[in-house]
Amino acid sequence: QVQLVESGGGLVQPGGSLTLSCAASGRSVRTYGLGWFRQAPGKEREFVAALMWRGSPSYYADSVKGRFTTSRDNAKNAVYLQMNNLNPEDTAVYYCAADAAHPITSSASEHYRNEQNYDYWGQGTQVTVSS
């Protein structure tokens, strides 16, 4: 079993930055795909970013490409989401997730965008972008 705990959420002004952390415990997630999803009020949960199980490449939703960066630290058994130039549309609960599967590169982008493929989820952390 893998337990995931997100942290780093909060209130930030438009144009600001936040870094979310997701700490894993129970077992190493070194060989897991690691994803970030978010759910805004009244909306379905959507894909934000993911790192392939090998550590690269990374994948991003079009809405965050160029503004968000995900990275992992295998020594700390953690994954991060650096969010820059935030806007009110980024307001949501952000979840990290771990996927034990090892998709081949050609299908990885589609695989990691599908929340059904993830085995473990954190409880989420709230990000609010408002002036």
C-alpha cells in the first residue's frame, strides 16, 4: 500500500506562485508514474500533469503547459508541482496520484491522463487564486 499526502496549498494572488508537495509512504514510488489532478467546485476532476514511471518525460494539460512543472525526488519519495503565473481558473482541490503500471512511451501520454489508471490517491490540498 502507498499513502500519499499533499501539502503546500493555500491562498495566492493572481500572477503568484505556489509549490505543492506530495509525500509518499508505505513503499517507494521510485518506479511509479506520478500524476496531479484537480477538481474545481461544480466540475469533474481533471488531469493537470504527470511524470512517467521512469522519471521522464512529463505530460501537461494544455491549460497549464508553460506555467506548471512537475518533478520528483526519489530520495525523499516525493513529487512536486511548481505552479507559476496562477489565475483564478486554477482554483481547485489538487490531488496527487500514483500509478504502478509501466506503459510504453507511445501510449504513456493517454495513459497518465486517465484517472482510472491510478492506484493510489492523496486527500487533496486546496489552492485558491484570488485578489
